[in-house]
Amino acid sequence: MKIELINDNFQNYKRYGIPKAQLVIADIPYNIGNNFYGSNPMWYNGGDNKNGESKFAKKAAFNSDFNFNIAEYFHFCNRLLKKEPIKGGPRGRSSDAPCMIIFCSFEQIQDVITYAEKYGFKHNIPLIFCKNYSPQVLKANMRVCGATEYALILYRDKLPKFRNNGKMVFNWFEWKKDNKNLYPKIHPAQKPVGVLKKLIEIFTDEGDVVIDPCAGSGSTLRACAELNRSCYGFEIDKRFYKDAKDKMLGDIQLSL
């Protein structure tokens, strides 16, 4: 098993000689720019709009949340995945084909599907993650508040590797926050390690390779380390990279 966090753009993956992945999983930027805190009390001092705007007003959470290019993302991620096996799986079972999982906003879903098809990912399965809380608490007495996250499973021709352990897997999952004593909060859009572990267990086996092109907090790498999967992550922001290395992955043997 190898866990490697790289402070570079995933477009430069060839420099690092990493193996092709069984699963590429990432939370892509939502391109909401300076409106990241638009529905959050943090926009205001003390969380109260009577106190005026805080330092978070009209601010982005991270630099890549302005002009993330989905087409460019697929161009490179298509190369990060293993090729499909020539033969399918045994009768009544999936093949060992690879797949991608992309977390995205609801508004991005159609664009992701469109570009995925252009790069050979002909099939998709939408996933919904249900929370018991919502970050959209401003004006909650005036509108329906979002309490879901979205993702797409994308694959080329053959159904991807599928390990359901004899249990039916639904297209919705419960979204539980991580235990703060186990996993530090590093990134404003950080995905729970527990949620990632469930997905990684379904679409990979022990020893398989997982790549996260937008590693952020390093939570994907942490999930893989706990599941005995090799994982390679790319993070261009030096601050997130350092915090992920020191806090999320500090007690894991890394190649850095």
C-alpha cells in the first residue's frame, strides 16, 4: 500500500510515475466564486445579519472555485484510469472495469454528464447523500433549505467493479459528519471520511489504486489508508496541502 500526497496540479501526473487507478474520485470545485458563504451565517458578523457583513462576505473559500474547467478535468482523468478489461465479469456479476465518482453541485450534473460522454464515459449512475442538517440557514423561514449532496458514478462500457457483500446498494447514502476527535476539519468543502470509505469499499478491493485529483483535506487518502488501498492525491493549494499532510495524514506513512 502506498499513500502519496502531491503538491501539484493533476495535469502534471506524468512527472510522478503513478500507476493507473481502479477508481478516480474527486469533489470538483462548484464554481460559485465569491458567493461561497452566500447562504451561511458566516457572511455576517456573529452570524446575525443585523451586525453587518463579516470578513467572509463576498469571499471565495479557495482560489480554484472560480473557473474550474470540467472538459480539461475529463481530458486528464480519462488517462488516470485503467483500461477496461477485455472480458466482462462472470454471468450475473459485474466486471473489474474502473470508474470515476465525481461530487458536484446539482447545477453541474448535466455539464458533467455531457463532458463525460465526450471522453468515453457513456454511462452514469446519480448518487444522492442525505444530511440531517443544512448549511443554507439564512432566510430558512422563507424557503426550502438544501440538505443534500450529489455525485455521479461514471463508467465507459462495462459495469464497474462492484462489491456489495450480498447487500443491495441504493443510490442514496446517509451523510454523517466525521468525529472531530478522529478527523480534523481542514477544508471548507471537506467530505466525511466515513462517506468516502463506503464508496471506496464498493468500487475497489484491497490493494487497488485510487486517485483523487482534487485532494483538498486529504480525506480520500485517509479513507484509503484505513481500507488498505493505495492512494495518490493532488492538491495545488500549499496551505491545504500542508494541513492535509500534517493533520489528516500525520500518523500515516507517506511518500512525499
